[in-house]
Amino acid sequence: MITLVKSKLKTFVGGIHPREDGKILTQGKKESPLLFPKTVYLFMNQHIGAPASPIVKKGDFVKKGQLVGSAQGFVSANVHASISGKVMDVVPWPHPITGVKSPAVVIENCGEDSWAEGTNVASDIDLISPEEIRLCIQSAGIVGLGGATFPTHVKLTPPKDKIIDTVVMNGAECEPYLTCDYRLMLEKPHEIIQGLKLVMKCIGCKKAHIGIEANKSDVSAIFKNIVLGDPDIKVDLMEIKYPQGAEHQLIKALLNREFKPTQLPLEVGAIVINVETAFAIYEAVKFRRPLIERIVTVTGSGVENPQNFLVRFGTPIKQLLEEAKVKANINKVIFGGPMMGIAQGNIESAVTIKGTGGILVLTDAQQWNLTPASDGALYEIAVPMDSIPVS
């Protein structure tokens, strides 16, 4: 059982304290590019809002970064080819989150991996206007990569009567086992900060808070050094607690502002973005690179070689499991972590999407026992040690 220690770390009232053992498996594993998938299945509904509409057909040849699904309406997101190759078909395919068959563009890899015209072109981000930033984000199909997958350009277009004074960047990564955000923060800190500044410029906001859990103090030190001398960006260490990264809890912890569960952060003058989203924004604005890939943590007792892979969207998870050396006696595969993840009924058809930050593979059912903490407000979480490998 975990012993709670009072501290001055930023936090909120309530929550639970998951054990940290699971993160040990991959927190030292650098981003490892995966072998190119032979075939990708790109869903038109990888986001909250109206599904995109396919604009390619069977037999078409597409390049990496080419638009294959056009957003339908304002609350929607574009979908781009994550590989170069031939469109084999547009077919209904089992969606890993809903389980319902949904339209997906199927592309067979040709091996070229060449960028589409107009993409992967460097630009001067110092000269770009707020509206151009928003249009770059919209064109690139960027959605919230912390799990919600809400179209980012919509979030960065608040109503004119709402004044946003602070951007909150979420570096908590409070979900057990997952370390994809942690590795990105270690390996791409300057790019993430640049993405944050682009968001601030886009909405005309001068202040930002970056929230990082105390188990990532090395990242906190890196970020503090980068923003040293900038009084408008503050880096805060937060208590290790779930759900520290949720918008309501994050804003309470960092800004001490509260709002109703039915309200959005903009009601209290804030906008929240995830560190992966900030990085994607930098890539889109600086290099005109659409959102076609992300880091995915593949981990758990069911794999021999847990890793953080750089994964193209639409990649069959069987390829990820093979790369991580899946064991023979697995009994559960979860998209995400143990708290908010979705168990997969068929790993033969499951593929990665924009919201896939982790794949947790288990050999034995976890026992998550919640018990009241001594102060009556917080909660402890106990997991049998033998169910979480730490080797």
C-alpha cells in the first residue's frame, strides 16, 4: 500500500494514486521507428465530430501526407496518407474504439515513402500570422493527442466573447504504464515549447503554465531551462496522481480555477493542449507536415521487449506486437492504459489511430483495488506486485 506524503506539489482534491511500476518498463526506452507497415487502414472517424469523407478511390496512387479524407464541417478533421502507395479500396473496417465497422482507406505500401507536393517544406514561423497558424493546424488534421481527439483548430477558435488569458500544457501523463509523452518531452523539448508558443500566438494569449508530474522532474528541469528568462511561461511540478491530466483537475491544480463539469475550460479563460499536440502543431506550422504518426507505448506483462515506437496511423497492431515480442499466453490487449483504455476483441483487425498513445498487453487480469486514504479525500490504489513486471 502506498503511503501518502503531504507536499507543496500542485494538485487537486480527490483522485487516486496508481503505482508507478508499470512506467519503469519503457521510461528508459527512446523513440524507436517501426518498420514500415505493408498496409495501412485509415479511418475517416479518428476524431470527435463529423467523419471525414474519402476523396480517393481504388487504384489511386498516393504519397505520404496527401489528403485522403476531407473534413466535413467545422468540427471535423482531415485524414492524410501515412505511407506512399496504392489505394486498394475504401472499405468498412472494425474500429478499435467503437467496435463498429467504419469507412477506412486501405493503402498498400510501395516502399518509396515520399512526401506529397506542398508538404515537408520548411517555413519561417516568426513571420506567420495567428490566422495562418490556425489554418495550418486545420489543414494538417491535428486533433487532441492526449486521448480526447477533439479537432485542435476548433479549440483554438474560441467565441469572441470569451477571453483566454492562459494556455495550459498537459505534461502529466498520469495514465499508468504509458511513457510516450515522457519520451517526447525528453527528446523534443524545444519543438514542444515552440508549439506552445505558436498556440499562444494563435489565440493572442501571453501566459502559459506547463504541468508535469513529479515523477518527471528531469523533464521539468529541461523545460525550465528552455523558458528561463521568459516570465510568461511557468513550469509547475504536480503530485503523482490520477486523473491529474484531466482538464478540470489540471486547471484547478495549476490555476486554482473551477468550472462546472458541463463547461469547457474557456469558461474560466483557459485552453488546454497536450505536449504531443504541441509538437504536432510545431511540425505542421514549421514544416507543413500533416499529422500522420505519433509515439505509441507498447508495454505490459505480455511483451518481452516493451518499447516506445514511432508509429504511422493505420498500422496493424499485430506488427507492433511482433516488434515488441508478444508472449504466447496473453489474455488481454488494451488500446491505451489500464484506466481509460479500450480492450480489443480482435487483434487481427485492430489498427492504430490518431488517439492511440499506448497498447497494453497483459497475461493475467489486473486487480485494481481502491481503498479510502487516511485523509478521507484522496484514494490509494493497490496492485499485486507480481502482476506488474519491473525487470
